Amino acid sequence: MSRGCYIICQRMIDASNLPACNGACPDLDVDERFNATVQEYVEVIRDLIEAGPVARVKDIAERRGVTRSSVSIALKDLRSLGLVQHEHYGYVELTDDGRELGAVLSRRHAVIRTFLENILGLPAEAANNEACRLEHAMSPETLDALVEYVRRLEGCPWCSFAPVKAMPG
């Protein structure tokens, strides 16, 4: 076994949180109309809804580190894109399209974070932070290649051996 393969195999810890392909990988593409800011707002709204029963303008503003008026302007844009429903002073809800975009972004994040943490060996927090930045810029083709690379490593015969403490000479 080559030294390079050993390093890669020993860092391959867990790819179970990657999207299940079952013959066809889930969509990792994001409509080009949805820029990084739109994507980040959808993620924040999705996270707030998952963490508690509702997403409110003040919570979105706090999470994004912006003013409530900035959130209100962004929500108008999100509404015009068909991603949210929001009435003045009401809760923010994701539409079906908004939930789908949130799911795609979550899958993109998981793929990139898994690669950075498990393959490249970045600490969990650094991998998560870097994945937040990369998920908005990486093309679906590059993400597909990452998924395929990680899946090939899962089938690597050396990965099934018990970990060895010291690098082979």
C-alpha cells in the first residue's frame, strides 16, 4: 500500500451523512437566480424553523447580524422569488420551493463538510465554517465529483483494516 493511500484511508472516518444515491445522487444544483445572500437567508430561516416552531424577523436579523429593516428588504426579494411567505409583522415560512432549496443547500453543506473533515482532516468547526463559504460557490459538477470520490474511498479495501497508530515507514 502506498503512503498516500494510507493517509487517505485512515482519514476516511464516516461518510454516512452524505446524500444517499440509490443509483442516482440527489440534486445538488442551485438555480442561478439564487445568489449567496438568498441562499444564506433560506438556510437561516430553515434552521430557525427546525430549532423552534417559527422564524421571526428579529431572529433572522440576529442570526445574520443585520438590522430588521435589512431582513424586511431581503424577505421582499425572497417572496418575489417564491421562496417565502411573510406578512408584515408575521412569521416567516418557507414555501415548497424554499424548503427544496433549503434541502439542496443542506446536502451541499454535508458533502463539503464531510470531505473537509474526514478526508482532509480539518477540525470539525473549521470544516463546518469553510463548508458554509464553499457551498454557495461550488458547481454541481464539482460537488458530484466530491461525492463520487468519497464513495470510492468507502469501497477502498485498505479502509476496512483496523487503524494503525504509526505511519508505515
